[in-house]
Amino acid sequence: MTFYCFIIKLVGSSRTTGLSNFLSGSGFIYFPMVIGWAITAFIDLFMGPSPLLNFIFQGKQYFELTVAVRSLSMLSQVATYVPPFQAAINLAVVNGHEKDSIQTYGMVTGLLNGGLGLGAMVGPIMSGAVTDAADFTWTLTVLSFLDMLILSVLVVYLIWMKITKQPLKPETVKQDT
């Protein structure tokens, strides 16, 4: 099973990264992010499985289900981690930073990796506290609701940018002539 998970992660991540890069290069930057967060929220409910799904699983836990869903989770993480870099670079350029500047890339990389680093520090502490109070299945349920919260914030942000007609890409910036 461990070998299976490793192979799925290795092969799947390389394939989905290529797909994610293709979509980002084609202008579809936010679509993979929205789909990735929706899939991640759904997957976290089934990984435990969540006690909220007892009507399906009757309180039983299946090791094979956890392994298979964890493999799918690795694939969906590509959609949540790769496109934000291009989206952040586009938003930086829209807000006046140079397009192909090392300072812009450094700023974007620092901000996004700082968020990932903060999550790597706070995540185990929060998960440990929830696991101490409940169990692994409830921890994944809480993570699923956090994924839904992040998805909601992303969707509201995209709708707000569309309603207020603010650009999300440099090509849509109006040039002063």
C-alpha cells in the first residue's frame, strides 16, 4: 500500500503539474484553484471517514479508503499550490510591479512560501489540539470545513473582482494613451 501511494503521488503529481501549468499558461489560473479546494474539502470528509458520514459508513473505518483518498488528495494539492504563484504574479503586475522582475518574483515567492511555512507551523499545533479533544476523523472534518472556508473566501474574492471590474491579469489592465 505504501508503495502504491508513493507511485500514485510520483506519477500523478508530475502529470497533474503539467496539466496545471498548461491551464495556467492558457489563462485558466483561478479555475484549478477553485476546483482543487472543492475536491480537497470533499476528500477530507471521506479520508477519515468523517463522523458526519455515518449514514454511509455505519461507523466503520476502511484502511483502503483512507489510502486511496489520500492518494487523490496528493493530486488535488497540485491545483491548490501551483496556480497561486501565477495568480500572485499577475496581481502584482496589475498593481504596478514590473512583469519579469526578480524583485516581483522574490516578493511573490516570499509571501506564498511564508504562508506555507506558517501553515506548516500552525497546522500541526491546531490538528494536535483537535486530535487531543476528539480523534483523527474529527480532525479531518475540521480540516474539511477550513477548506470550505478558504474556497468561500476565494469565490467571494473572484466575484467581487468581477463585479467591481478590477483586473486579475495584466492583459486586462487599461493602458493610458
